[in-house]
Amino acid sequence: GTLSRKMATEGILFGMGNPLLDISATVEEEFLQKYDLKPDNAILGDEKHQSLNETMVKQFPVDYIAGGATQNSIRVAQWLIGTPKAAAYTGCIGRDEFGRQLTEKAQGDGVAVNYMIHQSLPTGTCSVLITGKNRSLVANLCAANCYSIEHINKPENWAYVDRAKVVYIGGFFLIVSPETVYKVGTHCADANKIFSMNLSAPYLCQAFKDRLIKAFPFIDYIFGNESEAAAFAKEQNFETENLEEVALKMAALPKVNAKRSRIVIITQGKDSIIVAKDGKVELFPVPLIPSEKILDTNGAGDAFAGGFLSQLVEGKSLEDSIRCGIYAAGVVIQHSGCTFPKKPNFK
């Protein structure tokens, strides 16, 4: 009955990434200028941004939203699966107020969080400064940058990997702990579990291409957008800019677990989604959302992956998984940040 289903579902999906607390406020133009920020941009913070969060909190009403791309995807998947703790997540946070907020937000969404806690570094943040329809993002990884394989090697933490049927790791995590990615990938291949990743950013495909290509043989499902796929193709000398050909070439790269064909999923904003598998490409059109309904496209890709994974763990078809990804992205872009209503209505 319900209990056995609940037991079977708990921890079915496991995510690993960089947990960041989004600190979001509507600010004045002068405030942006004070910190030398452009109105519509995303950067990694440096020295001059050190007092940014504190000043924001003092001067403006702020919203705290559990962020970090992978954690966003896991929260969305959890929302859609609905069974408490169906999705679990790890990454590194600090022992501080922001870490407490991050834990509270993720648990409030029903996610089982199992963070590594860094004793001295603060929890990573992403400051979201809103002026009109623009958003300026300043990321500060801090503790998130310090996840180590020692954490996952402890039996009580490895239990999360053991329990999962599907693992999802953000590409950004390859910057932090590549050894963890390879170890978990090897486990999934050996146990015939689904191992999925996201290309995360064009610069990841460039600056960290060796780590990415080392992880690739473990990957059963790879997500990315058009600019990430193009950067990947260029760095891997695919000698084509045609994204359908790029997707096919990505699908055909060497693979450890031959029992599963690799599936490549490339999103292109409002344009059709490209899916490559077994030497064939399929296109899935995205229903148009009127621009006046779109609040914030930030987090659309995270939501798409989360929606897709929510169906994948339940053994649904590729078509249903894509449909749910499109649904989730459509909901999230009509809200500010990666947030969503209490209950989904995906049919």
C-alpha cells in the first residue's frame, strides 16, 4: 500500500552540487553603481563585494531562497514527485545563519538534505539584485567550493548513493570535487543505475573540458542548453555547429555501461528541445508563454531538469519526462527565482 510505496520512493533521486543561498532584493540603481554592477549580468564576486550581502540585508527587504542550480533541480523534482524525502541532496555549506536558512528552505520543500558542513568558511551565496525587470547576480561559492570525497566515503553518507535509483550532478561540481563525481559515476555504471549530469555553463565546457570528458563515459543522461552544447562541440573538435549533429556526437561518445544508451537533451529557450539517442534525433516543441506572463527566466533550465528527473525516477517514458520538464520550466519562469506554487498540476 501507501507505506511500501513511500519506502520505495524515499531517496530515489540523489543530487550533488553547490548549495547557495539566493539573497534577493529590489534595489536602487545607485546601489548597483556603488558595487560596480551591471543591471543584467552574472559574475563571481571579488573583494569589493564582500560587504554586499550584509548591506543589502540592512537596507532592503530581502527574500532568502534556497539556490544553487542542482539544488534548484532537486527541489523542483521533489515538488513534482510529492512523497516526502523522495529527493535527497548534498553539497558543502558553512556553520552559520545562511547555512541554517538553506537547510530550512530545502527541508521545507521536502528534500532530504545531507550537507557537508565546513567549520570555518561561510555558506555560499548568490546575491540577486533586482532593478525593474533586470537581475544582477553575484555568486560567492565560499564553503560550496570545499566539498570533499571524505564526506561521501563515510558509510552514513554513501547510503544516499546506495539508495538512489537516479543520481544527478551539476557540471559545476566537477570544479569542486571531480573524484567524487568519478566515484559515484563508477558505482552507477556497476549497479546499472541512472547517472545524469548537466553541462552547467560554456566556461565549464572550456576551462574544465578534461574533467568533463573524464566523467562522460558514466553519463546516461546529459542536459545542456544551446550555448553550452556549442562550447562543448568546439572544445571537443566535433567540427560541426549543427546542434542536432552535436547531440548525436555527444550521444555516441564512449560509455561504460553498455546496458543503457546515452540520451542527450539540449534545450534552446523557447525553441524546440533536441533529444538524441541511438543515432536518432527527435525535436520536442515548447509551447509559447506570452511575454507579459514571464517574470524571470533565471532557473528555467534547472526547473526543466528537475521536471524531467521527477518522471524518470518513476519509470515514465522519455516523452512524459520531456513534457514534465517543459511544464516545470513554464511554471518557474512565471515566478521570481526558482520558486513554484504549493501543488503542481502536471497531468
